[in-house]
Amino acid sequence: MPTKTKKTINRADLNKKPKGKLGVLIPGMGGAVSTTFIAGLEAINKGIGKPIGSLTQMGTIRIGKRTEKKSPLIKDFIPLAKTTDIVFAGWDIFPENCYDASLKAGVLKKETLDQIKTSLQKIKPLKAVFSQDYVKNLDGKHVKKGKNKMDLAEKLIKDIEKFKKDNKIERIVMLWCGSTEIFIRPTRVHETITSFEKGLRENHKDIAPSMIYAYAAIKCGAAYGNGAPNLSVDVPALIDLAEQNNVPIAGKDFKTGQTLMKTILAPGLKSRMIGLNGWFSTNILGNRDGEVLDDPHSFKTKEESKLSVLEHIFQPELNPDLYSDYYHKVRINYYPPRGDEKEAWDNIDIFGWLNYPMQIKINFLCRDSILAAPIVLDLVLFLDLAQRAGMSGIQEWLSFYFKSPMVGEGLYPEHDLFIQQMKLKNTLRYLKDEDLITHLGLDYYGFE
């Protein structure tokens, strides 16, 4: 559906380098993804490692015709905040500082962490907004108390305002890196900001902690991204509030291991009109995320996010002979010895010419947090860019990073990774008033 009001891009600010510090607020600061991101960025800033996997730091963007051979780094093409200007704050249900939490997460090696130990020890989480009603397999004690959910939201707002004042922060971005909450469907409490704030005051059961964080962020003018599959900022009340407060929002669920592979492989099968009979996916994972997903209520939330990908890519309504009757199953199994080193198996039953069957087997030995950390960095920098450009509301151009991308009312999400990347890069070209690239190329062969 078209937007009701016309928006304009603030290109004047996009021709200037951003000034001042960028505050990054992270609910779930002590988790594997957050600590890998924070510690990794500290290491990168000290020259200990490289930001591999980060489009903002290592990606290029083509400008103009292929014959012009102009492909600058994205960070040189459009003014992004420097990684050295980022200041961290966040909340967690466990009180360990970032160094101790990183050791506990077990993703980065101790010899790497010891080189940045002093700076990591200074980064300590604030008490979190948390209820075991929404994440049943965790029970931390580093938790805020309040008379109701509105009181908790106001406490978060005070935390954010104090952080900005104490650190002289110019701009802020909040990224939810907390655990997967139980499955919640949108209800009347989510329809308007009036009903939502009433629900906060009345402790409505359908307002989960991640929604309280999203509300606090938007009220403070912080861009907000949701890295988990929870119902969070993707409800009408908070989408409207983001528009009113000129805040960019994006989500949901970081696209890392198995789903990343699906959004790479499925578009290839569809592009060649290869049929699908079934896609069975299973994982073993041993970090805090695996422990949380061992609860069926949290797994339901994750399952919904992972299952939706293939349907939107294959579009069975358009290709019924090929994709109308496939079987799709997703399993996640908690296996503590594996830690953050997830192993994912996919068995894909396909068919081709004259319905002859074939199979594809994938065994992905991945590291979820290693894949997620550059996503967090890119989203922080791109959401800050959107904020400076005056791009309020849903940022569909950031779908590249999510399993369940947010889209406007009446639109279906685009899951094809290559279309998502084209959308992202063309958005950057548009922001800089450069020609969009269609890859038509007929002019090279004499066609006008």
C-alpha cells in the first residue's frame, strides 16, 4: 500500500561525515552474539582482526556503467559512522562485565580477549527488564523491578537518557540481541499507541519485554532493530509511534546459519524451475540460544520465522506444478557440548525434467555468533544512516539481514538474498542521487 504522506530524503546531511559519538544500546548484552560483536569491534579497532562478513566495512558498490570501473568501498561511497566513534551500553539478566561474559560465551579465544581485557571489563550491563513468563528456560537475577510495565519502560528511558548525557552521545541505535521470547500473536493491545500504553499500565500479558525496550527506544528517538523472531516492534502501535517520532525500525531475526543457506540456494532452484518435494532441516546448538529454544514456546517463535522463508521464495501460487505440495520441517536440538559451534543438516528432495527425482545434502558447520556479529555492525551503521537521512518507519531495504523482514501493509516480504542485496545497494545509490543499476546492459550491444 502507498504511504499516506510523502517523505523526502535529507541528502544534505548525507554529504557530510557524521559528527560525534554513536551510542549503541543492546538488550541481551551478555549473550554470545552481543559479546562477540562488542569484543570483535574492540579487537578490530585495535588492529587485531578484520571485519570479515561486514558489508559496510568490506563491501563495494558499483557506480555507473561497467566500462567506468567505479566500485568504491561502501564506507567510502556514503558517510557512515566510524567504528571508533561507537560507545556501548546495554542490559542483561546476568551482571558479568563484557570480558567475563565473552569468556562464558566461549566464542572468541581467550588469547584474543586478553588483548582487549581492560576495555571489555569496563563495559557492564544495566539491570534488565525481564520476566520468565516470556523466556522460560532462563532465570537471571540482574533484573529491574517496577509497579507495572509502564514503570519499567520509564526506567529504561531514564537509563537511555543518562547514557546519552554521561557519554555526550549525539545519536543512538538500539538492537535487540536478547533471547527468543514465547510465541505471541498481535492482539487489540498492539493496535494503537493508546491501547499499547494502556496495556503497559495494566501489565497486559501480550506485551513482552522486547516490546517494552522497543517502546522506550522509540520514545527516546533511537533507531530500533530486532535481531530475534519475537513479536516486538512489528506491531501497528509501535510502527505508528516510530513514524511520529521520525525513527527508523527494522527486523526481525538475524539471518545467519541455516536460513542464510536457504535464501542462497532456494532462489537458485527457483530460477532454473527445479521442483521441490521436501526440505528437512535440523540443527544442534549448545549456547544460551539453544537452551532458550529447548522450550517449545520459544521454539514456536523461531519455527514460524524459519518456515516462512521458502514459501515466499518459491511462490507456490505462481508455480503450482513445482512448489504447491512440498514438505518443510525444521528442528533445533539443544546439545550443550557443541556450544556456539552450531551444526546444521539439510536434506532437500528435488525433481527435474519429466519429474525425475534428485537430492541435495548440506552439512553446515557454522558459528552463529561469528555470522551474526557483522550483521549487528552493519545494522547499527545503516540504521544510523537512515536516521540521519530522515528515513522514518520500516526500513525494508535492510531485509538482507533478517529471516522475517518487516514490510509495509499489503506487501509480502522479499526473501531472495540476491534481490535483497540489489534493494540494499540501490537504496544507497538513491540516497547519494546516483543512477540505479538494473543490469539490463543492452546499450553495450547497440540498443537504445
